[in-house]
Amino acid sequence: MRKQLKKFAQFTALSSLLVLSACGGNQAAGDEDGESSGGAVKADIGVISYISGPGAAYGEAITNGLKLAQEEINGKGEVEINLVIEDSAGKQDQALTAAQKLMNSENVTAIIGPTLSTEMNVVGPEADLNGVPIMGTSTTAEGIPQIGDYVFRNSLPEALAIPASIDKAIEKYDAKKVAILYGNDDVFTKSGFDTMKKAAEEKGLEILTIETFQKGQSDYNAQLTKIKGLKPDLILASALYNEGAVIMDQARKMGIDVPFVGGNGFNSPEVINIAGDAANGLIVATPWYGEKEDDKVKEFVSKYEKEYGKKPDQFAAQAYDALYIMAEALKNAGEADRDALRDALAEVKGFNGILGEFSFDEEGDVVMDPTVLVIENGAFKEFN
Amino acid sequence: MLAELINPYYLQVASFILINIILGVSIYITLSTGQLSLANAGFMGIGAYTSALLTLNFDLPIIVGILAGTLLAGVFGILIGIPTLRLQGVYLAIVTLGFGEVIRVIFVNWESMTKGAVGLSGIPHMGRELLNTLKDFGFDPKILGLQNNQFVFLAIFLILLGVTISIITFFRRQNRSRVGRAFAAIKLDEKAAESMGINITYYKVLAFAQGALVAGFAGALFAHVLAYISPADFAYHRAVEILIFAVFGGSEVIWGPVFGALFLTVMPEVLRFISEYRYMIYGLIIIIMMAVRPQGLIDVNILNWVKLKTPKRRQKHGTSSQKSI
């Protein structure tokens, strides 16, 4: 017993020693990142991305887009950005530790990422408390920028994308009755569904039925048979592309030929690869359209293809624009100071990037016009 | 070097290590009666959701939420423990895995309460709440020379450290008691244990409930450290992760899962510099471990060897006990 007490006393003595000796050092460290020397504003920007695990493709596209933008921005010489990239593996706890590392060990000026909205729900409040500006490039769920003053995003939220595509579909097909189909065990598809339902109710559409499915399901005949019997004018499907493509395939085989309106997760060229001709008639709203007649877009696409050997997707494009927005704000702030950068970010208005004209609203959320696309003859086309 | 230790990053990692150690202990307890339960992720979810919902909807203090979550998980442990008594080995693993999935599906579908797959955000954060309470009493972390966030994470770390040490101490002592010996006897041979007069039903359910209680406790802590939970956090991935702590570290002695949790949580952080390859290395280490030491890294022999290698401590122990006589 006495030995244990002694051990305990040793432990407390040691840990209190650590506490005391640690106090002095860290306060000085916080001031170092405000330096700007010789014209160019130098800044460390932290990146938290989904680099390993099942969603690694997102992280790859995002980091590629960022690196491309970094190269160009540093080449111009007004702002010098150093990217510190950390992996989150798509897990909240990993994203949080990565954020802590960036904020406290690397002393970054701002953070870009994390990839998933679930991760942002954990990382956002922490960054906000620490006064580190954080910008999501792929977080589309509701309520992300509302976390705090320091939280921004440049990814088109579902709340903007889905109503836009529904609007256009109603206009074109004169739709009145809709059926909704969604994956209820995934954050992304669930929050997409909430937005869809709200939008459909607001536009006075009659919702015939709401059907659910689960991640990884392969047979949708039960849900589709029911939907077929109700004869909707339009099917709203909040699904990720892997399930979504299978749903479309089975629906077309069953003879359902009405158009589908999808959320952001449905917006992938993979849908065409998986479902082939059955993918025709899918309507999605997207911030990014690679075939746009715009010099900036064409330049970005060709540079990206040369560098990485494939066409950029929306995640690469959003990340690319995000770094440009950061650089713009840094330039306006004039120094790599977290608070000055936040204020400069909040004032970004009418930024002209590859996604089109972009502004932050007072909460740090996105103001922009999405492009609505439709799949016709096996290719995405602008939907008018 | 020392100054870096108060960095919230290290404290954050340390907090997750401690929570994982508690989870490791929870699976160790059920394993110590020879029952392989994969329901711990489910119990963890029950603890987390109960505590989060109580603190969110009824403004209860966090400590009340954590206790309620822990107890509810324990009650579920008893409810699941009794009907699964007859099952052994793989069959028990399957049933408990199924239970975990049922819990997760309930969280997904009970939307009015749990917000479904979107998850619960804005859960009161243990450290921040503590800071606010202390501030009401006129305490400012600056008195200690700490910044707010340093204080927050130091507080969480110290609370978790205290809790973890007490849990480990409790179960080490229990192992050396009548209960621990009964657990060991049941693990070695149920029939023989029964014929020696050990009440198998009681001890097996006790172990199951203790495991559930500890897992629920860890879950409640998890909710208040992360401030956001969703059903996906408690899917079977989590159950397997917890199992790996015990498989990797060894399940014969309590230090096995503790070491497993420590090592497997630190590993991805240490390997951060090679970002995209780190989980490959993580997997490789586990495969090598399984090939070389299937019983887990730490077993009784290792512990004895460590004790032999440190003769000083034994001597000290001897002299001190002589003195006390």
C-alpha cells in the first residue's frame, strides 16, 4: 500500500511539473505565425483530407486540386502558401486529432477541409473556439457554416442544389406528383432527403410515397414496384452514385421511364459507367461543369489532365477554387493573421473562379448559381 | 520537449487513448469468463446516446448523463447476458454482433429522437462545460498560466486519466478476489467450475453486465469529448476495433487490452508523416503479430519475465512488507 502511495505521489509530482514547465513555452509559439516578409504574404494552410480508407478517391481529388492551385498561386508571387496536409481516414476522431495537430503543433493560419460533413461537425466547433478560420470544400450538409464565425465553406450545399434541379425539372416536365427514394442510414443521403422533402413541399408537389433503402443494398424491386404503381411524374432519389446507378438500372428494366432528380452524391460520371443507357434522364445540380465554354475552366481541365492523367471532378474543382479564395483573402488581409484572415474571408464577394461567381453570405455560406445537368445519350449535358 | 506536452494535440490523442483503453478493459472482462462478446460497440452506443440525449434535451449536468448512460448500458448487459448464457464461442459472437447492429438500426430509424443517420451535434463538451462552470465561480485558467483551450484539454485528460486508473485498479483487485477466481475457473472449464459449486449463471451474467457497464461508460465519455455522435460510430467496425485491442495486446491479463488500445491508437498518429500508407503499415503490423504471437503481445509469461528483469522492485517489495509486519 505504501509503495502504491509513493508511486502515486511520484506521478502527481511529475505531472504537475510537466504542467508548470509547459505553461511558459507555448504562449510564445502562438505569435510566430503572423510574420510577413518581403512583399509576399507567407502563410501555412492546413489541409485535413480523406486520404486513406474507402473514400480515399475524394481526398485524392481534393489534394490534387489544392496542389495545382498552390503551384499557380505561389508562381504569381503575391501570396506564398505552404500546404500542410493531414489524413483523417474519414473518421471524426482522426479528423479532430489532425485539426489539433495543425492548429497547435503546426500553427497554421487557416484550415481547408475536412472532407465529410460528419467530420466538420466535430472539427468546426474546435477551430471556431481556437479562432482558426476553417473552410470546407466538400461539406454539403445543412448547418455547417452556422457552427461559428470562423467556419466557412465553398461547396454548394444541398439546400441550394436540390431546389434548383427540382425547379428546372418541374418547369420542363410539368411535374405535379413525385415519389421520393432515399438511403436512410447515411448522413449524406439522409440530409439530402430532408432538403428534397422540404423543397417538394414548398413547391406544392404531391408526394406519393417515401421509400427507403440501406447502404449496399442490391435489390430495389420492392420499392420500385410500389413507385411504378403510383405513376409519379418524377422520382427524387437521394442516393450515392453506387446505389443510385443500380436503382436507375433496375427502374428502367422495370419500365419506369420518368426522369430522376438526384442529390450531390448522385453526381458522378460513374453513374454512366455502371448503369449505361439506364442513366439517361438523371438530373443533378452541380457547382462544377467541366465542359463549360469558359477560358478558366478549359485551362484548369487541361492542366489537371496533364498533371494527374484524368479529368477533374467537382471535388478537385471546389478545392482548387477554395485555395484561390484563401489566397485572395490573405492578400486583402495583408498578413498571415488568423483574425485578419477571417475578416477578409467574410468580405469575399463576387469572386470569379472556375465554379462561376462566388460570394459568402453573412454566415459564411455559399451564394452562387448552380448549373443543372442531365444525362443524355450517356453524357452529362447542360439542362435547359 | 516538456513544453510540447501541454499541446492540445497530444492531450487530444491521449484522451482517445484513454477512452480506447476503457473499451479494451470492457472486452477483457467478458473475455475473462471465456465469453466472446461483440456487443460492446452497441453498449457504447447506448451509453453515448443516453447521455447525449439527456444532457441535450433536459439540460442535466454531464455527470448525471454519463451515469445514466452507464447504468442503462449495464441494464441492457444483464438483459442480453441472461438469454445468451447457453451460447458459446462463435455463436455468442454472432448473437452479440447482431445485437450491436439492432442497436445501430434503432438509432438510424428512431428519427424523432436521434435525428437518424445525421447524428446528434452540439452535445455539451466535458472540458468546455467545466471551464464555464469554473468561470462562474471566478476561476480563470490564466491563474495557472494556461490558455483556455489548454485548460480544457488538460482537464479532460486528467479526468479521463483518473477514471481509467480507477477502472484498471478496480478490475485488477477484482481479479485477485473470489469473483476473479470464479471468472478464471469458468474460463478454463465451465463444467468443472460448476461442480465445484460456482454459480455459473451469476458470474457469467455479472461479467457480461460489467463489460456492458464499462463500455457504456466509455461511450458516454466519447460523446462528451467529441461533442458529436452518429449511428455510424457504433457500427460493427467499432466492435471489431475493440476486439482487436484484446486480440493484439492479449486477453489473458488486463495489461494486454490496455497495451493494445494504447499501441493501436498511437500508431496511426505516429505514422502521420507517411499519410496514405499508414493504414497499410497498421494492417501489416497486425498480420505479423498474429503470425508470430497468436495469443497476443502480452501474456502471463511476459509479465513474469518483466518482473524477473526488475529484481530491484521485488526486493523493495519484500523489505517493505517486512517492515509493515
